[in-house]
Amino acid sequence: MAQDVETQAGGNVAIKDMLHNKEATWLQIMLSSQPFWITMSVLAIVVVMSFVNENFLSTGNFFNITRNFSFIAVMAVGMTTVIITAGIDLSVGSTLGLVAMASAVTISNGYPMEAAIAVGIATSLAVGFVNGVLIAHLRLSPFIVTLGTLSIARSLTLILTGATPVTLRRVGEEADRFREALAGTPLGVSTPVWVLLVLTIVVAFMLRYTAWGRHVYAIGGNEQAARLNGVPVDQVKVSVYMLSALTAGISGLLVLAWAGSALSNFGQTWELRVIASTVIGGANLMGGVGSAYGGVIGAALIEIIRNSLLLAGVNTFWQGTFVGLFILFAVLLEKVRK
């Protein structure tokens, strides 16, 4: 009997030790996670700015912050998958502009809202497919390929209307339907934020729980080893570039709906902000590391910095300096963590 009691007590101790170790492991993972520290930075800035300017936590300002950062964050989610594979997509800003212009032209010519959305999505997927095929199957440099499609997409945007803005206001019922569908505020939250939430959950699930996600990380970790282990490297690469372009297209539709018109310079230089968001959020440009949430929180940090500087009365020319410092800080943080 005494032996049984002793055995049971020993078993309880072992279980407690196991649970303690598991909790310690989760704590170590959290503390070593760059998105965690960026989240803490966001919260710290929010707390400080709530004392510096009473308008920072106002409903209107919060609405503006979430809406504005969601346009970049949507693209950052797709860009993250590309960067995990050790790639880069410089064409997302131009893809956004091309999609917005193509969809605006479609609606202005009397076609229904659904056709405009379909044209925009198809346009973005076509850009992503071209990028993916040239990079995966022809083994061309991602930097050079996407730099080329950046220029092509921007040129096509100008050709569509001769650099003339296309407005959706007073165009017709379909334009109004388009704006109501993509620029509404369901439950008091802007549509871009809802789109971002759904997209982040879907991509995070795919990266963590599907074979496709494991293949994406495997390619970024060691592409040659992934090939030798039967990973369909070329197909996966094409898919991530199509996903990146698709998220740029979705953002283009959202921007078009909120702006109410398409301008030829839509998305210009946005690719830099998107890449910065993913890097700040913990993605490694060498590949193998990154998360959907990291891209989102990185975009949130950049927008909060921009908004804070405006409310604090700091010259807008300093925005690039502060964002650049945070990028350097993020890279240094990753170095320290390793």
C-alpha cells in the first residue's frame, strides 16, 4: 500500500514537472518571438500617446488608423509567404494600382459590380502567375522579375486612361453598390479591417496546419533539400507569388472603393511599406521565417508611428526616418534573439 502511495506521488510530481516544462517552453517561445515584442512596442506607443494627445484614443482616430493600416497589412500577409520562401515581390504596389484602374474602368463603362471585381482579381492573378512562372520555372531572380513587372504594371495603368483619374462618384448604381459593398462599416468596423481579419486567419491556418504551409517553410529553409524530399518547389513558388499579387489586388479594390476614384499613382512606393511591415514583423529576407500575424502587426506599428507623429505635431518629413529606425531595430532584434 505504502509503495502504491509513493508511486502515485511520484507520478503526480512527474506530471507537475511536465506541465511546468510545457509552460516554460511556451514562455520561451513567446519571449523569443519578434511579433510579440513588436506587439509590446505597439501597446507602449498607444499608452504614451494616450497621455500626449487626448485625441489619439478617440473613436474617429482609431477608425482611421485601423482602416489605413489594413490596406498595407492585407498586402503584407501575401508578401510574408513570398519572403518565407526567400523571395521578394516588388510589384505589389503597381499591381494594386493596375487592379484599381482596371476595375474602375470596368464600372465606368457600365458593367456590373461583380464584373469589376472579377476583372480586378483576374488581373492580379495574371501578374502573380507571370512572376511565379518566370521565377520558379525559368530560375530568374525574384528581384529582377518583380522589378520588371512593377514597371510593366505601372505603365499599363497609365495606358488604360492616359493618366486620367477615373471617378466612381455619380457614375451609376453599380458604382454605388461597389462602394457600399467594399467601403461600408459592418458592426461599426470598416470593411477592409474585416477582410484583413479573415485573410490573416486563413493564411495563418494554411501556413501552420497544411502541407502547403510546411512546403513554404521548407523551401525557405533549404530549397535544394526540399526538392530532394519531394516538395513540389516550382508549384509552391508560383502559388505564393499568385497569393501575393492576389492580396495586392484585394487591397486595390478596397482602396478604390474608399477613395471613390482610381488614380494612376495608386500604390506607388507602397511595396517598400509592405516589405518593411513584414521585416518589422519578424520575416527573414533570407527565408524560412515569418508569420501572417507578424506582417499585420508590423503594418500596424508603421501606421501608429505615422499617426502619432502627426498628432504630436512632428514634421511629416520625419516619418521615413522613424520607420527606417524601426526597421533597423527589428533587424537588430532578430540578430540579438538568435
